[in-house]
Amino acid sequence: ARVDKGGHKHFMAKEIAEQPTVLAEAIRSYLTPDGKGIALPGDGIDFTAVDRLTMVACGTASYACLTAKYWFEQYARIPVDVDIASEFRYREPPIPARTTALFVSQSGETADTLAALRYCQRKAERIVSVVNVPESSIARESDLALPIHAGVEVGVASTKAFTCQLVVLLLLALKAASDREEITAEELAAHLADLRALPGVLNAALDRGKDVRKVARKLAEARDVLFLGRGLMYPLALEGALKLKEISYIHAEAYASGELKHGPIALIDKTVPVVVMAPRDALFDKTVSNMQEVMARGGKVVLVTDAEGLRDAGDGVWQQITLPSVAPILTPILYALPAQQLAYHTAIAKGTDVDQPRNLAKSVTVE
Ligand code: G6P
């Protein structure tokens, strides 16, 4: 099918805006008709038979994997290894018994990810992939391929594929938690009800684009930007930094907030904006003290949080982006939007080619 920009200036803008719709479809396609259970295609996955997950991907898809590690370990108590495919394939890691290998790829054709998958054939108990293109090599060579239903993604910087990958991985983690009796049927149904309501919340968040544009005009003047996040927000910080450097060409780095003292704090001065992704969760107080350390050194904090977080952050925040409050388990999907929008509007302010950034390819099919 021919894909057009549907009235948007760029494919990336269209694909950001489409997320509530495609996510709703992805969610619907994995739920039982009553909405209270999870139904996987084919013979599904029985997580009581899985002792370990090895997740492998490149780029944005690898940050979806890193997010999923937090979900699988916290909610389902399954140990998870996450690796980027180019490292994994040449390290030739041992694969313990009862390991499921999980590959995440929008295109399903990334050369390193495909090679990593082939390495796992006959070593891992089972090969599962999470893909956007069901006819792709990675899907065909897997024992089970799970589609993310994002539709065609044209923008080189992945947006809707990332959030759809997160949805499918979250559903897998919840299925694992339920199979292993780490959560009850009622708890599962409650999580799924929250998830079904998420597309509506995303629509509300997208409407707040004005805040983001204002912050982006400031970021466009920076030479370096630091992203910080803790727990589930750490992979999101990595994704925010990746998006920004990919399309605005501003040097951006991400650190786990707790690592601030172990290096990046040396870079802080008034020329380096620090984007802190922090919903008002159990770890928020720790993040506030990290922010104070930044501000004490003249650093400019851009706080991405909810109304409660803004209230508890105290004085001195330079710029803010406020999001609706959602269940803690869903924050990575919601916070992906400002990460994408910040990069998009910063690139627009700088006048770079958003859909076709220099030196980058949509799908890296050669090594
Ligand atoms: C390239 C793209 C990224 C993508 C990565 C992995 O670097 O520019 O947007 O995240 O490849 O691609 P895949 O198709 O395997 O998800």
C-alpha cells in the first residue's frame, strides 16, 4: 500500500500522532474478547517452562528490550539478559537450558539481529521474535513471530514501532507473571484495563505539544544534552538521547540517574541542559536529589514528569513538560512521546532533515 504523510509535514510527525490508534490495535489483537486475558498467536508461550530470557536487538529496539527487562524481572521474576546484536553474535555467549531467545526488530531484516538469531538456533529452547514485518527474515526464522501491528514506518527514527514493541513486550511480561502465578487473575485484569485506557491518555498527552515546542527551541541552542532516568525511565533516557542525536545532530548522552556522580556530573554547567524523565513514583525522591546536584552546579534541568512530580520537585527547574499520571507499569509507553517530540521539534528548530537524517538508514541489512 502507498503510504503518504496524511496531512503532516513529515512522516515522523504522522507516525508520532498515529500512536494512540496503532497501539489500540496492537493491544486489541493480543487480548481475549472479554479484555481480561492475553491471547498469543500460534501455540503461544508457556512461561512456566522458561527459566531465562535472552533478548537481542539493535538501536531503538534494544531500548525496548531493556525496558522489558525491568518488566519481566519485577513482575514475572524471570531473569533477563539484554544485549545488542553486534556484541552478542561475536561473543558467542553460552545459552543455558530452558532459555527462550527473544529478538526485537521493526524491519525484521537487521543483519546483526538476524545473525544473532541464527546463532541461537539449536542452542536456545525456543526462538521468539517481535517484529513489524511478518514476512521478514527474522519472523520466518523464528519458532514464533509476534507482530506489533504498527503499520508501515517510514521515518528513519523509529517512533510508533518502539511504542508498539513496548506494548507487545509488556503483554508478554504480564502473561509471564500470570503463568508463573506472580500476579492473580484480578491483578492481570486490572493491568489490562489500565492498558486498554492508555491510548486515550496518549491522545491527551499529544495535545500538549506546545510545551514541548517551547523546550525544543531552547534545546536547539545546546551543543550537548544529558538525559537522566532511573528504573523504567533509564531505557527511556537512552531512547530520548538516541532520537535527539539521530535527527537534530546535537550530542546527547543518557545515564542512569544514580550514575551521575560517577562521571557525567563533571560535564555539568549552564550550557548543558539535563533532561530528567521522572514520573512521581517510588524512586522520585532520589531523582529530586540528583536534580539538586545538577542545579547546584548551574545545570539547567528540563523535568518531564506528572502534576504530582512537578509539585514535589521544588524550585529551580528550568523547563518542564507535564504528562498525565498513569499506572507505574505504563510510564515507559507514555514517556516515549515527549522523548520523540523533543527530538522532532528540536530538529525542526534546527532545520535538519527529520525523515532522512544524514548517514542513517531505516534498515541496516549489511554489517
Ligand atoms: C536502524 C534504524 C533504527 C532502528 C535500528 C534497528 O538503526 O535507523 O531506527 O531502531 O536500525 O532496526 P530494526 O529494524 O531491527 O528494529
